Amino acid sequence: MNKSFNASLQLLYLFASSIAFATEVVVDGSLNDSGWQSAKRNTVNYQVVPQTLTKVESNFSYQIITTDHGIYIAVVATTKQPLRVRTQENDSLFTNDHIQLMIDMNNTEQTSYVFSVNHQGYYYDGIYKQNKELDLDWGNQWNFKTKVFTDSWSTEIYIPWTAMSFAIQEQNEFGLSITRYDESTNATYSSIPANASMNSFLTNFNKQKVEINNQSSLDVFPYISANRDIANNKNSTDIGAELFWKPTKSQQLSATINPDFGQVESDELVVNFSAIESFFSEKRPFFNDNQSLFEVSGPESLRVVHTPRIGGESYYDEDYSGELDSAIKYTISSEQLDFGLLSAFESADSGKSGRDFWLLRGQYRLGANKFGASLNRVNTPSIERNAIIIESDFNYAYSDSAELNFGIIRSDIEQGPETTSDFGWWLTGSTEPSEQHNHEFSLFYYGCHLSV
């Protein structure tokens, strides 16, 4: 018999928030609250797929209400024929009529939070990264409702500021984009004249200003399980917890002790006949939350840190397989500077000591440009291996349609009396001379003994 218990203070926070703002907006999809009567209604759209950038009126309309606790967004999409109803599941891309919101909370024009709903009431959320990759493994708590009418469908969305990590300022400015896939025309329309395949996409976001209070939040997810093995007459119990604490909007401390990832979706089965390692995405909530600062990648699948390797088998020690014992993560952001610390510890396996992981990351932002540096250390006592990785990267936005990325990395591997060192570098860039043309290039060198 297996019994588990999970508790979330965040659900209570969302419930309390909906009560606190009930006089403004009730999220029910109807859009008949008094708050929407005074909110500006925007009707101008642009056809972005196919990429004609033709200006149209009222393919969809949207309204925005911001408070010091969160943002409300209402969207009404016109329809010309009955909407298709398909078998769907949450956290997967849609193929029928849907709305997608993208919010660049730090206004850095580098990454964006993504929230999407379709007319059937399904959703997905994730993070859009600067390399034009949409990571759907990220998720958080937000609220929405949809309603379908004869010639339109509507949605109301509420996103608390606590669902997103950003550096709070006295007058916070963020970027916003709203797109709608219209299944009747098989085209995508947007509130901005750009789509996600364009280099200038993030720079075209509409700018919104809002005053945000410096809030704090605490989320705790404990669990306890009890197991009875009747065949072997054995009993076992397990207990653990995850904690997410935001003392201020610009700081977050996350910790996990003896985590239970039994509810996490397993990796897909892949048969790899190539010489290049298969990299699976991270699905564990602890490592997905507030992780974008630590994610640095280069050409040919180079990853400075790949968290799915933490807990489990070691790719350089065939006899080793450990479990995550505990981990802690701390991030702090200011208007131009970000800093993060990630540390994880594995439990002993078959008498072997578990691995220790340490990662420091700093990043300085100046407009759309950024300079970052990382220091990684992985200690593997079972084979007396100690790895230190030093990395530095620079992103230069030459213009709204052209950018360059440069990185250099060095590894020092100490194993027994021997030390192996090597380095690598990469230079990538892209330019968009016109709306119909996009060019990319990459140059890189990785030493044969470089190991990350």
C-alpha cells in the first residue's frame, strides 16, 4: 500500500488573491465585470504566419488590467465556423484555435514566460529562450477560464507576479506579446508585427509599465509514503519536502530534502546509433523552477550544466547509480546584475559516496547585451574524480535584427594523480536583412579532452 500527501500554500494564495480582487475581476471567461468596462480594448493585429505582417482589425481583441499583485488579460477571438474539438492534454502544443501570451518581465529582450490556452480549456506554459527554443518543462500556478459563443470565444487569464522571477523596480516595465492561431484561416495573428522565428521578435514586444509591491511568498510541498511488502514481510516509510521561498521579488531560495519524483513524467524511449549523446529535457519541478540563469549552451549540443545528470547513473562511472539526497538553489537579480548558486548532493550507493555538485553563475546585463560567467565543480568520490569547469559568454545585440554570441570554456579533471585540462570556444551569429531572409552561422572548437 502506498499513501502520499502533498500540500501547496500557493493554491491557497491564488484562492485568496481571487477573493481580494473579486470587486475588480472574477476570472470566469465572461468579461462582464466592471473592471473590463474601463480597460482599453485593443483591436489591431498583424498576420505573422504566413509572414505577410499585414495589418488587420479585430481578428482578436485584448484588454489588460495590472495590479500590484498580478496581471489580468482578456482576449476575445472571432470565429467564422464551428471550432474543432480535439483530444488534447495539458503542457503540449495545440493544433487548433488558441491564444498565447508571452511576457518578458525583466524587459531584457532575451527570454520570455509563455502562457497559452485553447478554446477547449486546455493550457501549456513554459519559457521561450533567446535561442528560439520553447521549453515546456517549466510550469507555475496561474488561473484562466474560457467560454465559447456563436461567433467568438473568449478567455480571461490571471497571472500573479509571484509566478515569475524578475528584478523588481519602483516602476517596473515589461514586454508583452499576444498571438492567436486562427484555425479557420490556418494563420497566426499577433499584437506585434513579428513572429518567434525573427531575430527582432523579443525587441518588438509592447511595453507595459506597472507599480509592483515587493512581495514575499512561501510554498512548501511535503510528502510521506508508507509501503508494505507482503511477500517479504517488510515495511518501509519515506518522508521529504520541497520548499520555494521568495523573501523579495528579486530573490528566491529553493530547497529539497529526500525528494520524491515519482509523479514526474518519464523520459521517452530513444535508440541512439550515433556518436553524440542524447540529451533529455529536465522534468523535475525543483530543477525547472527559476533555472534559466544557469542554462548556457553552445553549438553541437554543448551544455555547461545538464541537470538531468544529477541523481541517477554516471556517464563516466558505469558501476555508479545514486539518488538525489538534497539540493539548494539561490538566485538574486537587480536591474543589471544576476547571481545564482546551485548545489546538489547524492546519497551513497552500494557503499560508495554520492557525488557533490556546485554551480556559481553571474550575469551582467546592459540593455539587450549580456556578459556571463560560470564556475562548476563536480566531485565523484567513488572514482576519486574532481572536475572544475570555468566558462564565460558574451551576447552582443548589434541591432534589432543582428546579434553575435561568443563563449570560451575550460575544464580541469583531476582523477587520482593525473590532471587533464583542455578548452573550447564558440562564435555564433544571426542576421535578418529582410522580413523574408534569415542567416545564421557558427564557428567553434572543442578540445578532444574537454569534458563538461
